Amino acid sequence: MPSPALATDPSHAALLADARLWRATSLGASASPCIASGFGALDAQLPGGGWPTRMLSEILQAQAGLCEWRLLGPALGRLLLQQAPQQPQPTRRKPATPVPAARPPLLLVNPPQQPHLPGLRAHGITPQQLVWVAPANALQALWATEQAIKANAAGAVLAWLPEARPAQIRRLQAAALGSAAPVFLFRPLAVQTQSSAAPLRLILNPGADWSLELLILKRRGPAHAQALRLEALPAELAALLAPRQLRPATVIAPKVPAVPKELSHEPKPAPSAVLARPAARAASLQ
Amino acid sequence: MALLEEEEEESQAVLLELGASLRLFGGLRALHRRVLQEGPAYGVQGLAWAPTSLGALALARAGIVDGLTQDLTPLLDSLPLHSLSAVAAHEPMLARLGCQRLGQLRALPRGPTARRFGAALLQALDQAYGQAPEAHAWVVAPEQFQARLELPYRIENAPALSHYIEQLLRQLCAWLAARHAGIKRLTLAWQHDAMRAREAGSGGQLSLGTADTTRDFGHLARLLREHLAQLTLQAPVGELQLRADEVLALQEHSASLLPDSPEQAREPLNQLLERMAVRLGPERVRRARLREDHRPECMQDWLAWGQVLPAASVRPALQPQPSWLLEPPLALKTRRDHQPLHQGQPLQLLAGPQRIEGGWWGGRAVDPQVQRDYFLARGASSGQSGLLWIYQERLSTAEQRWFLHGVFA
């Protein structure tokens, strides 16, 4: 806590306004531009107020391919709408061919499933923008990711790296320092206990109802213990659902068909158990 | 601009008239240093400066570099007769007359010399000493580029070739620069050594294409290195050839006065994807084309890198579409009461059915005929499950009728 004497002293106030000075209780500011995530609750918790550029953002998931686009869709849609930085064109002459409005490309490295472009259209991603790189093995995936980051040619890079080791992530982070595009790495939940060079680490899970459950494992600034609940129902699905289904799960839960007892006791990961651990650790650190 | 001239005789030499371009290259000393540094890569073995072209050539043959700061006449006088090509032709006869040096030849009376040896001899002598004007033809780059290089030793390992290929590539880039052109396709061929195994064949070749017209040496060298890394040579290689196949005019951009902004791509996307396609295989770098179809698996075609992406305007689908598509669809187990299960969890159907039928018009292999009812589903137990796009085969008697086809991720 800042002492009152410190805050009132004018010389200290000037010192505190200096961007280079960072206090552990305040959220880290970001020197690089950030991209609004489209979720106000998340933006408030991310240093710089959005997804960072010039660094890696690591998203850990229990199962890949469940809710990536619901989380990143709003940010990517806005980011990829912008005009790509063009090669300098000679101004006096008209270009020989009319250059179509170039939008920055989106690079997917090693996605868990086949991207379905008609569905991604809803997020504002056009077919011309998307490039799907499908490496044959983990080493190729790392190489392709590193080259994509280094080239700095894409509007955003999304890479699924289930087998990457901490040293390899460190190398990617070093490359990402020069990349103007946000880089998202999707990794399995099992690596949450490993150290990682990525300055932003999140755990993403589909939550109850239509929400996403997001836990900030690491960020620049104080630890954040509670899980965030982001309402992320794709707009076109909302039109499809009955109003009854849009209400909280507790209301419709009894209407679920009765589940036979032997099946309902199948072992399945308890959501709270998974999420409790890092939160407890963060609490013990404070 | 430097005027390029070439001596096409027994000893190859390039003459450059630089009087008007010294400022461009930052002065004589800077240019001299640069030629010394970069020359060896292009095969330059000797260098000489002189006020006249034939004089410079004669000095270069004698191994004297500087003919500018000293008086040229005494320098040339001391050179042997074979330093000038026109004189070298008459060297045996002149030697019998007692002439060993150019100075001695110049001392002979001009009239009898011209009658005996022809006017060309005296003409060349006068030009070398700067007493007669010189006229040269411009060098015109050949229409076709084809260069060969004999390796100094036999190379068995493909990546080791890259150093020599870069020499050829430099020549290619210089040729392209002279023609203000770029390249889209080139061929690298190699000849195997004569002492090869019989089944190895006489050589091989590699064709290389780029997406954009380019004469960027760095990009071409990187591409070739990627190709070489995947190449296994059948036998040691003794000779290399490089040929330009598709040469196109290149629209050049002026460089910026200010340094590049960090936002600018360090490597254009096409070059990046090209390199990826070479290393991973073109079918692993994919771009999609949309098709107007109502069956989810027929809505898009994935094309390997290098295939032309036609511009197509496709109307958006009427129904919500998932963002991931499982190909092929994943068969779901069912409970006894026919409720589908996913990862051991019963699925709750949220919306549907959306009936999708059709495909009778195509062959079975290309266009699957489908009769399906699509549902939006998710795990029945509280949360922790994605939004799934599942379907039930209609009119099917098979055991497994439920399939997972997509995820609203």
C-alpha cells in the first residue's frame, strides 16, 4: 500500500507518474500497442487493456478445439479488418493492376481440426486471409511458428503446440519481441505447472451456460486469483435458440433427460478441482 | 552509370569507364576497396586502373594496379609485348627484330612499321598511350540466361553445393538487374562426375518457381537452400548449370529515405509461405476457396500452395456454421435410449433439427450424397463442454447413426 505521505509529496507524485516505474500493486502498463479483446471484463484485467503484441500469449486448454474462436473472434475480427501495411507504391503512376484492398492474413499453425471458413466468416475472417499450415510433426510446427513470427507478415499468428518444451517457448518469445502481430499459443492444461517465457498465460475452459471461464495464470502485474466469466455466445446461435435456453443453466438443468445412475457417476474432471490449484497457489503467495 | 565493355579475346576482361560515376560510388578509393571486396565472388582475379582502356588492360595483365597516379607512358614502355593483344600477334617477328618491350616498339619508325605489320598495330599502340581516341560497344545482356560452373572438386552432399549455386545466383541477379526484370521460374541442373555408378544417370535438375516475380538474391538463395536440404544426390557432382526459364518485367519500388518502420513485414507473406511450402511440402500450406453448397463438407476446398486461388464471390450460408469441421465426421456412441454420447458424456440437443440432404447430382466419390439432421448439442452435465454440431443419419440402418461434424469453438 502506498503510504499517504508518499502520495502527497509532489516529487514522489512525479516519480509515480513515470511510466518506467511500476508498482507491484498496479497492473502493468504495456509499451506495445494492445488489441482490445472485445470483452470488457477481460480487457480490465489484461495489462495494457487488451491482447498484447510483441510477446506471446499462451492459452492453456484441457481440450484443444473447443472455444478458441469464441474467445479470440471479436479481437481477430477487428484486427483483420484493418488495411495491411502496403508496400510503398509509386504515387505518380497508377499501379498496372488494381490492388484489392489487402487485409492482413491470419496464419493458423497446426490447428486441431479443419478450419471451417463459412463459420469463420461470422467473425469477419475472409477466405483469402486464412492460411492453414499443417506441419507433419512437432518440430515442423515449431519451425513454422518461429518463421511466421519472425517474418512479421501476418496480422495474427495462432499456433497449437501441444508438445513444445519451455526452452522452445523461450525461443519463440525472443522472436516475438520483434513481431507487431499478436501471437497466440495454444497448449494443453498439463503444462500449467511448467515455467514459461510467455508474459501472459491464461487457462481457458468452456463455462456454464454460454460463458467461457478464463483464469489468468500469469500476467504483468499482481496475480489475479478469481476466474473470469465471459459471456460468449456466438450471435448467430442466439437467434437459433429458444429464449428458455438462454436463461441460466440452473433453470433448465432439471429439464435435462434423466441420466441413468451408472453413467452419471462416470469419472470426469471436476471443473473446480482443475481451477482451484493455481488460485490456491496465487493466494498462498500473497 | 558505368559503361560496361568487354574484351572477348583469349583472356577475359571487363572494361569499365567510370569517369562520370565516381561520385556515385563514393570516390575512387571507396570503389577500389569495394571491387577488391566483392570482386572475388564474381570471379575477378586482377584489377588495374588507367586513363585508357587498353592501357588498363595491359597493366592488369602485367599485375600492376595503379596507372592513375603515375605517368602512364613510362609504365607501358616497360611492359612486355604480349600485354597488348594487337601486338602479341606479331610478337615472334618483333622479337627477331630485337623488340622486347612496348617502349622499344614505339621507338621504331612509324611508316615502315605500319607497312610491315599493318595499321592495326600502331592504332592499338596509340590508343593504349592515349594518343588516339578509343571507341567501344556497349555490352548488351544476352536474351537468355544460362550459366555454368565447374566445381573445383567433386561434391557429394547437396547442401554443400549452396556456396557455388550462390555464385551462379549472383550472376543471375546481375543479369536480371541489367534487364530490369525479375524471375518466376528457374532451373538448376547438375552433372554427375564421370566416375559415377552406372544407375546414377548423367545428372539431375531442379525446377524452382516463385509466387511473385523477384530478383531478390536473399530470397532465391533461401529457397534454393530449402530445396537442397531435401535433395539426395545420386552421385558426386562436378558441374552446375543455372537457367532462367520465366523472366518477366519487374515493377520496381523506390527505396524509402527513412528506415523501415517496424510495422512493415520483414519478409513478405508470399515469400514466407513459399519457404514453408518447400520445407513442409506444398500440400501442407493450404488456402481455401469457398463453394456454394449447403453440405458442410462441400462448402470449401483446400488448395495446396502454388495452386491459383480463383476469386469467387459466394453468398454466406443461411444457417449458423461451426468454426471447426471434423473431417471425416466422428462417429458417436449412443446410449441404450439412442441418446448420443461424446467423451462418455450424454449430449443435450439444444437446437435443431436442421435437415441437409442432397448430392445425388455428383459422383459418389466427389460429392457425397447426404441425408442428415443436424443438431446443436453440448454435454448435458453443467458446462465444461463445447458447443458441438452433430448430425443423425436419416434412413440409416447402421448401428452408429450419430456423428460429430463440427464445433462452434
